[in-house]
Amino acid sequence: MTKGSIRRSIPRAAVARLEGSVGAVELTLIILLVLLVLGAGGYWVVRSRAPREDVLCHYRCPNCDKKLRYRASRAGKPAVCPACRVSSTLPPPPEVQGGAGSKH
């Protein structure tokens, strides 16, 4: 199809609206502005969240003895060792001990 045949198949009122509408440069600027606003809003939402303050704990896989880490909030839940694929239950986190010189 040529440009002339397309114009003949579109009603004249529609052609007038298309020709009088926003140009390609203006449309590109509008799209960039919308993307900028969405990006800034997404950044603000992510940065406004409180950071996670989970404590990381370490333990060794009972099967392959590989040292693994897990969040303290996952203690007591099942986990799979990535090295040997054996399922085990995560141990409770170790208790924080007082200073070495503290006496009761």
C-alpha cells in the first residue's frame, strides 16, 4: 500500500485529527517525561522502605559439612543445601553472649 491509498481508506476527519495531533518529537518528549516520573517514583518508594535488619547466622550442612548462612528469622524452617541437595532444618540462632569479663 502506498501512502495515498492509506489516506483514501481513512475518513477525512480522522486524517485531519492525525495531522493536527502531537508530532513525533513532542510524543517522544512526553514518553520520556512519563518514564522519568515513573522512575523517580519507583526510586522514592524503594528508598523509603526501612532496611532489613535480619541477623545472618551460619551453620554447617550435616551431610557435606559445607558452611552455609541463613537469616535468623528462618530458624527452625526446612532448607536445602545447595551443594548436596540434602534437606535439613535450620538450627536456632546462637545466643549473643555477654562480655567476657561479666560476673553475676
